[in-house]
Amino acid sequence: MKDYVLKYNLKSVAPQQGFSLIEVMIALLVVAVSLAALSQTLATLTHQQASLTERAYAGWVAQNRLVEIQASVGSEIERQQEVELLGVTWQTELQFDSTPIPGMVRATLLVEVKGAANPAARLVTVVGE
């Protein structure tokens, strides 16, 4: 019997093209993790922007209310008041504390969105009695 030797022509064998299933799955995993991280980051940024906006508006409400309080020294001042600003109802709570200076009181004004648990702004000033 004759021994047949198979000879491969290496030039005629085409190189593999494309990706294996494992490579595709790893690429999809990397993309999924990246998109999840990006989504979380965008959600955090959106929450922070909304919080900053709320605090800026609450600061405006507090400043307006303190000007009203300083202008009405000597008359009756409401301790709690609701204020409408930019389509939002804000609750203000005024607290008075004594100071070591006779005739002067410390006024602390808390401002929050109506129904919120925490104040969005707190301003403190000193007014004469």
C-alpha cells in the first residue's frame, strides 16, 4: 500500500473572520455595565439640579419674607405663612429667640415646599422688638 501524505496548502486556507460568541457576550456585558453606570450618573445629576433649583427658590421666598418682617417691626407678625412663588406653594415658619442685646431678637425663618419633610432654606437675622 502506498502511503498518501496529505499536503496542506497554507495559502489556500482563509483566516477566520468575525467574533466568537464569547467575545460578543463579553462586549455586551461591558456595554450593559457602562450604560447602567451612565444612567445612575444622569439620575444623580438630575436629582441634584432639582434640589439646587428648589433651594434657590426657597432662598428667594425666605429673603422676601424677612424683608416683610423687618418692614413690619412693631406690628403683629404671622409665625406661619404660605407663599405662592413660581407655581409652588411654600410654607414659612418663623421662630424668635432672645439675644443678649436688649430690644433685639433673633429671627429664624424656615422655608419648605408645602408637605415636604425638610426645610429647603433657613435664614437667620436680628430684628428690633
